Amino acid sequence: MFFFKRDKPSEALVLFGNVATIGMQLVVATFIGLAMGYYLDEWLGTQPWLLIIFLLLGIITGFRDVYREAMRLQRGADAQSSGPGSGPDGDDAKGGSGRQGK
Amino acid sequence: MAAGLAHPLTYSVILDQQLGLHLPPHVYYMWLAMIILFSCGFILRGRLQLVPGGLQNLFETVIGGLEDFVVLNIGEEGRKVFPFLCAMFIFILVMNYIGLIPGCDAATANVNTNAAMALSVFVYYNFIGIKKWGFGYIKHFMGPVIFLAPLMLILEIVSHLARPLSLTLRLFGNIRGEEIVLVLLFILAPVLGTLPMYFLFILGKTIQAFIFFMLTMIYLKGSLEHAH
């Protein structure tokens, strides 16, 4: 199958998947905070205050989630680049032999 | 095709008139996906072979690949929750692809289907977390520093409530948008316009199913690993 190379989900699928999740979190967390503040206000009768506080908390949560997600992706990328059989050793060897040839 | 655009005639409308059940279209297309998957399962169970061929090969590739991916990410505990994750992925994938058949609508192009799935994901990962950690599951909501715990509790609750909503809206928005684009392009240029879009949308629908699967996996990982 096209999307499964060598019995693994292909890299494009994982990459697209990871990146496409980030934006939504920011918006949705803000709206959840807004809704929580609005209904708590209606319940407790403290009209504008809880709405404002929870909206701010929602925005903070959204940014924190995006930050966490970015850190998770960064860690994944680091783990991949320092994995076995890749990286600078091969390049160095090639470059060295090239220079020796000249 | 997208429902709501000047009442397109889909197979489900005709079926509904015949049966007289007055059910919305996405219910019929969900049943169709279930019928396809169940019959695949029964056919394959009847003739499992040591050397797989054809359909069994396809399913072994997909399921084996996903299982490796889950175990790589969650660890050995991932095998316990893998059936749920894999069922989600294949079910959403089949429902998405049904939307590409002319005269059919994707069941995931309706908010209700996605909301039901996202809520079951929400309940499931919290259930797994409570089952594993007992009352200590609340530490997942407290953050690292004890005097910040009340603030972190509110932030985590907002964050956890945002999860099912974002799962629902992402899947719904993408699939519904693709269905509407297909209908509009079909109106503009009947076959030539839609055919190239099929390649893009096969990719898009697979990615959306995979995103749902992957996010569920990340949430389960979060509830299974130790609170930090």
C-alpha cells in the first residue's frame, strides 16, 4: 500500500500528521476557556469577571499546549537525527577521501 | 457528496425512501462502513493462511505497521490499547473513503459521528489512566510544583476538555470541506475537474484518519506514563 512503506507508516504521513495538529489546539483551548467562564458566570452571577479570567486561562493553555507539542516534535527530530547509521560520520569520511584524492 | 448543497440525491436518500425510517444519511454510510469491515473480517477469518496473499496481506501490512508504530511510541503497554487504536483508524479510513464514491457521502462529514468517536476516545483514555493509577491519576493534572497545583489543575482541565473538541472539529472540517470541493468541482467541470482532486483527497483523507489515530495514541501515552 502507498502509505505504508516497509511495514511502517510512511514518513510523510507522520510528518503531516504532527504538523497539522498544532494550529487547532490554540483556537479550541481558547474557546473552551471562554465557554467555561461564560457558564460559570451564569451559574454564580459574577457577570464579567470569571469570563475574563477563564478566557485568559484558555489562551495560556492554548499556548502551553502548542509549546509542548513543538517540544515533543523537536525531541522526535533529535532522536531521529542521532539514530544509528546516519549523520556526519559518513559525510566526513567521504569528504576526507575526496580531499585526499585531490 | 456534501449534504446541504441543494439536496443532492445520494444513495441513502433513495434507501431511506424505500425503508421509511427517516434516518439522516451519515447513519446509512456508517452502517455501510461497518458492513464492509465486518464482511472483510469474516471472509479473512475463514481462510487465514500462513503465507498471506491478497486481502490478508493488505491487512497484515496495515495492522502490523501500526502495531510497530504504537509499540515504538508507547512501549510494550501499547499492545493492550492497540485494538482500540487500530479499530479507530481503519473505521475512520473506510468512512472517509466511502465519501469518494460518486453518490455517496462520508459519514465523517457530519459532526455527530466525529463527536461520538472523540467522546469515546476521551472516556477511554481517562478510563485507562484511572485503571492504571487509581486515585493517583490526579497527579497527571497537578504539574511538577505543589504550590502551583490549583492553577495547573484548571489549565489541565481546559486542555483536556479541548482535546475531544479539537478532534471532532479537525476531522469534520477537513472531510466536509473535501466533500464540498468535490461537489463544486463536479458542477464546474463534470469529470475532468474532479479526477485530479481524487489523488489529493485520497492523501488528505488518509492523513486525517491517521491524525485521529495518532492523537489518540498520544493521549493514551500521556495517561499511561508516569506523571512528571
